[in-house]
Amino acid sequence: MNTTINEVNGELVAVFSGRLDTAAAVQTERDVQPLSNCDGKDIVLDCRALEYISSSGLRIFLSVLKAAKAKDRQVFITGMNDDIRNVFAMTGFTNLFQFR
Amino acid sequence: MTRKVKNIWQGLQRRSSLAILITAAVLIETTSVVQYLFAYRGTKQVVEQYAMSELKTKNMEIQREVRSVEEAVSYVTYALERNLNNPEAIYTLERALLERNHAISGCAVAFKEGYIKGDRWNELFVGRDEGGALVQRQIGDENHNYFELDWYKETIEADCGHWTDPYIDNAGSKAEVCSYTMPLRDKDGDVVAVFCADMSLDWLMEIFKTQSEASSTFLLSSTGVIIAMTNNVFENIEAVQDAVSNANDSMIDKVTRAMLSGDTGRAKINKSQVFYGPVEGGTGWSLAVVFADDVVYDRLNKLSINLAIFMLLGLGLLAFIMFRTVRGFRKLQVVNAEKERIGNELAIASGIQKGMLPCTFPPYPDRDEITMYGSLVPAKEVGGDLYDFYIRDEKLFFCIGDVSGKGVPASLVMAVTRSLFRTVSTHIDKPELIMKQINDAMSEMNESSMFVTLFIGMLDLHSGILSYSNAGHCPPYLVTAPNCDPIPLEMDANIPVGLMKDWSYTAQSTAIRPGNVVFLYTDGLTEAENTSHELYGEERLRKCIAGCADITPHALIAHITDSVHAFVGDAEQSDDLTMLGVLFNKYLTISGNTLHLNNNVQHVPHLANFIDSVAEANGIDPATTMSLNLAMEEAVVNVIKYAYPDGVIGDIDVTATVEDGTITFTIEDSGVAFDPTAKADPDLTLAAEDRPIGGLGIHLVRQLMDSIGYERRSDKNILTLTKKYNQQ
């Protein structure tokens, strides 16, 4: 599991690749820490290379969303595969995020 | 050195020392012989000179005595011839002669038969009595028939002055005498009487009294009778006589003849030297000085014997010293041989030690889950570092250790440690327990207080879970990718092995992902010193690893080795240098239907591996596999989080059974009773701000699986999940 954060066109883009399972969540949670200081920038969660997500991953996404909402910023998700979209659906997360 | 060469060498030594001894002996003996010969010659010369002077002196003294007698006799002869018919005058003249000449013990005028009428015998004798007073009497009678005696007959015959051989004068002087006789003539010139003057041999003996011990002198008459000799002559002459009696007669004859014919010379008769020469004058006597070699050379011989004894002692001392020296050489030789033997044994020991470590790389050519490489370079012939690994039950057991100290003692402890590791780990699966057993065994027999820093790891090839226990060893690095900073494995502080019995070692575990490398090393790497005594250090090591583009163990270790060599330069290697690299390539495909986990979220990938394997084995479609993965992760993570208190390592067993298109998983744990199915579903309609962070796990399980059941049985939580699937 690998996470990188870049600023693209005034937005913070977090690119996830690999399996975001419970074991990887510990590290990923650390990796997305910079997103909590979004400073007026919207956040994009790039999931094109994300293979798998479990509830631990969802919790990270929710944390990011909560932090952004608290700062009145938007969180977009982009490039989810069907499996992950299904998980989002099952957990009602589809209603929480905006998708691009 | 071979035995043969050794023998030759020892032979040479023995021979050379023998040669020195012989040379010394020859030198010493030659010296003493030469010395003896010189001394002998010197003595001989002295003896000759002495003999000659002795001959001369004695000769002169004898001559003096003889002359005085001869002269006195010739004077009185004249007077006697004028008074032949006057016996009283004859007596008077004889008395006067005796009074003036003490050499003459007595004298007599013996008339021819018939010259004096009446008596047939007329010998008018004057002699000395015992008190020295002169006595006179006529001594001729039937008993003393002088006409028949040699002196009388010879004188008549010789018709001139004549010295007799020594004889015992029974009638006159009553002693052993030598007489000078002179014929007396009447007016007509006819010989009518013989005048005889006796010289006592006792008187002559006085001359021979002053004589050295070494020599004897004797006087020989013209007929070969000994007239006089030194007092000791018979003591010394015994030898001479022995010699004479034993020697060949011709030699004695020759000497006697030479003496009688008045020659001067010398001769050697057996063990005596005889110097002889004639007495001057008309006596016809010959004088001889005899030196018995025994006596003359006695002192010289004694000196030579003493000298020889001293020299033999010296030779003995020399031999002793040489023996000691050679023995010293031998000892040195023995010490050298011992050194050589130890050297050989060390070389053998080094070979044995190398043979103990896995040294064939790649060690498991048939396995593609792991790639390994190890390297151990001891600072001396044998070292105290060790590494070892082997695979049992699809688990890689490996260790790396460093025994305190270096050399042979360390190598022995190293061998023990390695054996214990192999023995103990054959029946124990927990690194901390393996460590404990090794520690207990080593502490018990640790007489020399040596200890070992040891790292024991157990890598489950199915799950990639690395369990490890560390006893004071430097933490291994986890290298996740090329050109990445290495991450030191987290370590509990445990004491090194061998110090304290019954120490409870702890273990940790971490999940190794495919592509990760565990790099283990001993402090010989970080403490490698260069010529300025700087240490290589962990900082350099980390940088070196981070700068490595190829992290397969062989390449990684080669890279680090080059770096250390470049750093150390010409400095001598001070400690054993050991490195071991384990690259985890991929999970081992699970063939069975059970999986064992610990309550560690890091074990989750192992679970995924297990489910993928089961799904693949049963032909379950990818979408369902994904669902099973997610559901099982959520269920197991739930157990991991809630079944066991923090800090307690707990077991979780997962079993998969497949029947009629339905897959059933059971998850068992021994933790506190906990029923996840009792949890209410979360409210999915809440806005993000209001949604709680957790609580989604069981919801997902319910969504994804067909059924979920909980049971508490035998102090175990048993969770059962089922799902129908479409066979591909």
C-alpha cells in the first residue's frame, strides 16, 4: 500500500495504490495526516490504483471528510473500481462523498 | 614438517653436536699429548744434563780419592823399598801413611816366600781399630795365605801399581775394600814384596751419599764388579736389575762392554736410562748414573694424569652443556611443532566451523518464496559469529548471533549455540521460547561467563509474518524497496543469552510484504574500524542500504561489503563480520484449510493470502473472493481488536470448509466472551458529520455473507460465516 499527496491546480490530491486493509491502515492514516490541514483547498482522493478497501480504510476516508467539512471544504473521490464502489454502497458512504 | 625431515634434522643435530664434542676431545687430547711430549723432552734434557754433571762430579771426587791413595802409596813405596829389611821402619812408614790418609783403612807389606828367613808368611799390617787407633801386626799365616789371593798374584803379575776389585779383607782391614797395590823391589830391582793399601768401600760410599732421589750411581771396576753405589741404588736399581734380568742380555752386555772398555755413552735398558763414562786415571773403573723412568717421570706423569682428569672433566662439562643446549633446541623444536600443530588444528577447526553454517547459495533453489544470502568473515581462523537458517513446516527459522570474545573460546560457544538453535527449534515454534531454552541450557553450563547476543526469527512463508525474539543483538533492518531508507525492526530489550537462567524472553512480530528484505548483521559491520580508528557506524550502513538499487540479498550484501572494505582500507579486521539477508518474494500458496493467526493486525495480509488460496482452490469467482476477503478481514479484525487485552498475544484459528457451493469459515479464539452479532447495525443515513467513525465492520460482514453465527464453547468464541458462491 502506497500513498502520495500532491497539490494539483489548487487542490490536494491523495493518490492511493494497493490494498488498503487493516494492516496497511496504520501507515496510511499517518500518510494522509497532511490532508487535515487543507487550508482552503479542496481534496481529491485518487482511487484509480486502489485495489481493495476494508472498514479500516473507510474510517480513514471518513476522518478526512470530517476534517474537510469542519473547514468547509469539499472532498472528491475519483476512479473507484466496482468492488470498492460496492463497499461504499453497502456502507452508505456513497451518500457522503462527491464523485468525479 | 614431516617425520622424515624431522628425523634428518634431529640426526643432523645429534651429529653436529657429536662432531663438536669429538673435535673438542681431539683438540684437548692433542694439546695434552703435545704438552706431555714437550715436558717429557724438557725433563729428558734436564735428566741428561744432570746425569752428565753427576758423572763429572762423581768422577772428580773418585779421582781425588784415588789419586790421593795412589800418590801416598807411591811416596811411601820409595821409603819402604829402602827399609825392606827393617820391619819396625816398615810399620812406622805404614803408620805415617795411615795417619795422613783417612781414605786408607789399612795397609800391609806382604813379602815373598823366603825373603825373610824363618817364617813362610810375612805380611806387616797396620790398620785402625774400632776407635780409630792404629794397630800393627803380622797377619800372614796358613789361614791368610796371601800368596793365593788375587791382589798379591795380580800385582806380581802386573809388576806395577794396580787397583784391585773389591774384596772382603778378612785378615787386615776386616771390611770390604778396594786396594791399591804396588810391587816393592830390592836394590837389584827384583820384586820381593807387595805393598797393599786398602781403601774402604765405606769411605768411597761417602761420595755417593749426596744423591738425588731420582737417580742412582754405581761404580764398576775394570773387571765388571760394582765397587760402590748410592744408598738407594738397590731400591732404584731393583728396577734396573729387574730390567737387566728381563732385558735381553745383549743390551746389558753391550753396556757392560762399553763401560769396561772405558767408553762414554748412554743406553736405555727397559724402563731406565743409564749414563756412563770412565773414571779418569789408571783405575780402569767406570761410573754409571741410572735414572728409573718411573721415578724421573713420576711427577710429570702425575701432572699429566691430573691434567687429563681435568680435561676429561672439562669435556664432560662441555658435553653436558651441549646436551642441555641440544635439549633446549629440542624444546624449541617441540614448541614450534606445537605451534604448527595448533595452526593446523585451527585451520581444520575453521573448516569445521564454516561447515556448520549454511554456505550453499541459493539455499532453496526450488522455492520461490524466499531468496537468501549469508556471509561470515572471521577476524581470526575461527570466530564467534554465527548465522543459521532452515525451513520447517513452511516456516523459515533463522538466527544470527555474536559470541562475546573472539578466537577458539568464542568458536566453541558459537558451535554450542548453533547446535542448541537447531535442536531446540525442531520442536518449538515460538522464537521467545526457543531463545529461553537456549538461554537456560547455556546459562547452566556457562563456566567462563561468555554470552551471546542472539536474534532468532521465524518467518511464516504462508503469511509473511515474522515472529522474532532478540537477546541483545543489534536490530535487523527491514528493507522495503530499492533506494529506500531501511527500517530497524522494533525490539524489546532482552538480555544476551547465557547470562541468567530463567529469563523470560519476549517476542514481537511484524508482517513482511513480498519484496521486503530482512537484513541481519553483527556489530563487526558497524564497528569495523578504519586506520584512523573511526567506526563504520549505523549511519553509514543506513545510507549504504538506501543507496542500493538491487536489494536481492546477494547484491545487497556485496554492496555493503564493498562499502565496508572501501571504508576500512588497509586496517586489520578487528572483529568477525557477518551478514544475512532474507528476501521475501511471495506468499506460499496455502494448501490446507486452516490458518493460524495472532491478534496482530499485521497478520491480516496472511488472512487475505489464505482466502485467495482457498477461493482459487475451489474455483470461486473474483467478485465473491473479494467479498469473502472483506468479510473475513472485518470479522477477524474484530476479534483481534476485542478478544484479547492489550499486550497479550492471543491465538486465532481460521478454518474453511466448502460443501455444495457453500463456503463456511469458522473463526476461533480463546479471548474474552464477545458476540459481534449482537451489535446493532449503524445508521447509514446520517450525514458525514454525525456518522461515528467505527461500527462498520460487522455491518459489512452481514452485508457480504449469507449468514453469521456466534457460539461460546469451551472458553472459546466461535464465529461461523457462510456464503453460497457460483462455481466458475
